[in-house]
Amino acid sequence: ENTNQAMKVYRFPFLLAATAESVRVLRGGPSSKFTMHEYLFNDGVLTDDDTNNNNNKDGIKGRKLDSEHQPIGYRKYELKEVIEVEGRQGISTNGTHYFNSGSTALYTYDLEGNLTAMNENPFDDVEKSVNHLGDIGYYNGEIYTGLEWFEDGRGYNIQIVLYDSETLDVTRTFPWNADSGQVECSAVTVDTDHGLVWMTDWSNGNYIYSYNVIDGSYNGKLHLRATPEMTQGIAFYKGDLYITADDGDADRREHDNLWQIPGGTLLNSATIIRHELEFTVSDSFVDFGEIEGVDFNKDTNEMLVLANRGRQIVLGTPKDLYPGYDREISEIYVFRIMDEDSAAETGGEPSDNTGSETGDETTGIFESTNTTDSGSSDNTDGETNTEASGSTDSETSGEPSKAPSKSPSRAPHESPSKSPSKA
């Protein structure tokens, strides 16, 4: 019954009075804005003074969060290098190699960025007609992919297809559950804690969908609140799921983002996601564009993010080049991760944690660093299965930055005249 709180609980059964307004939160400066709906703090009012000093450029009247209430990521990320690759869709790793997907091809690189293998006809042994590969995952010697026939912003003939990580040949296929509500597959990853394959839907980010990692049987879906926009990649790391979202409008010089799903809520029916990282230009990315896949190399304590720049995207399809570009450029951004399990902040080596989501079938259980924000308390009672089994484009004018492997460029460019969607 604290009068300073915006929520009051009255001592009557099932009676709750609360007030909540949309909040415009400033994170990392005036150019980084997020609308939050889940906070019920009595934390101040945006005034004309805020507008005049650029703290509220849109002139919105409402509440603002104190800095102590602003959500922050539990890890720090430092850009290490940028590696140009052939594929524009996905990235995964087994700890010693990078696996990269194009829309219609698979590639293997060593950690120095040298191409070591490719399959430019990955659909030849797939029964149903497909034309699109999304973000990919790795587990126990196989590359997990989500294939579909992508057209006009949605997918058809969705299926999980596994490839041998050495030969890049098809090994087996898991059928898609059409009754799940999923209408597109932008990414897959393997959750080694629960033995699940998770799939994202770019057309509708309200849910992510899970299948058994061994036999491919449908497990259930997880309701994401708030809903990430245009989800492009998904990865499992130390117990949590991470989603890359192409939610920044390049025309407006907005950045794309990384969102986290707390590991303690993955078997719930619903969860509340939180913001983990904003990929700013030029601290994180070379230029404004389209974010794609994501994965983590636990052996080196690094995050891998694939992003494209240079080409306009309309309804998920690459179109015209932006001014200053003579081709689209796809790059892996390698970030060092500094968290409680790494001594990187003090100059030491990362700790030797047990288990590896990129390793063999015998894996350890990863402890999430997210111990204070556990997301939703909605527990599932039938939709999910607890059976475990191991595991856009750039806008620019002027000369583009063509970042070579090992040496990221940092010069942002002026915005073009078209808006990206998805690829």
C-alpha cells in the first residue's frame, strides 16, 4: 500500500486496481527509443523541458522511466572482427567452423573466414518444393535448417531439414505441424537443455515453435510478450534463447536489436522477453541494413551475428541496390562476450564451463545469468513437453564500406529512399 506506486492492491478477493500508460524509454541516447508497456512504476512525467533538451523529440506526454528501471542486458558485447561471407541468411558454429546459409546454398568456413566447403544445390534431395533457407543451427554433427517455399511474405511447404556438417548432404527431414499456426520459418536453433528444436516465424512473431531434436515430433509453441518484429535469427546460449529482429527502419536510421527469452520460461505457455542489445552504427555494424542469423561460440565465448547491407528488401525479397553499392554485402560480426563466466574484462581467459551447445550429444546444463528477471510466470499445462534428449538491408549513399575479414569499418552512411522488410 505504498502511495508512491502506480499499482494499489485492495484487500478484497480478485479486486485489483492498477494504472499503466505506454512509456517512451530512452536507451543509449535520443536515437534509441523503445516503447514499454509492462512497467507500473510511478516514475515521472515527460515535460516540455524534456522535449526542448532532446530527451523527448516526438513531444510525447506520458511517463518516463528512471535509469534504475531501464532494462539492460546481462552481458557486455565487444566487436572483435567482421568477416565477409557468401550467404545472406544464417550463421551457426560447431566451435571450429562457421556454417553459413544463403537463400539457396550452404557454406562452411574456418574461423579465419576461409571457405572450405559449399553445397549450392541443397534442395536436390528435399521431397517438397522449396526455395528458401533461413537461419540455421548446429547439433551433434548435423546442421539444422528450416526450409520453405517463400513468396509474398509467407512460407509454404515448411520443414526442418538436417544436413551432415562435413559433406553438407541431406541426412533426414522433420515434418512441419501445419496446425501449429506457424506460417513462415525464418530461423531454427537447438536447445540442448530440453532437447528441442525452436523455429521462428518472420510473418508473425507472436510465437516460437518447438520440435523434438531426435525424432522431430511437434512439441508446442511459446507465446512471446511483447512481440518482436520481423524475427530473423534464433540461438541458444547458456540456457537462454536469443532472437535477432529486423525491427529497425533503415530509412529512418534505426538500429536492429537482440532480444532474450529467459531460459526458466521456455517450458511455459507464455513468457515476457526483454531487450538485450541494440546493434548501433558504427559501434556494432558497418552500416544500416538488415540483420539476419545469430549463434554463439561457447568455446571462444563469442556471439556471431549475420547482417546484410546494400540492397533494398520488399516483402522479404531482395530488390534494387542502394546508391553507393555495386553489390549486396553479407558479413559475420564477431562479438566478444563478457559475462560472469568470462575473465575477458580482466584480461584473462574465459572459464572452462562444462557442456557445449555446439558439441557432442553429451552436454552439460547451462546456468542462465538472468537470475533477476525470469519473465512470465505462466506455466504450461499441456502445450509443451519436458522430455529432454541432449541438446535488410543497407541503406547508404556515397561509397560503401567493404569491411574485410578481421578489420571492421565503422563509417555510417546517409539513408536511402526505400524501407527494408525481410530477406
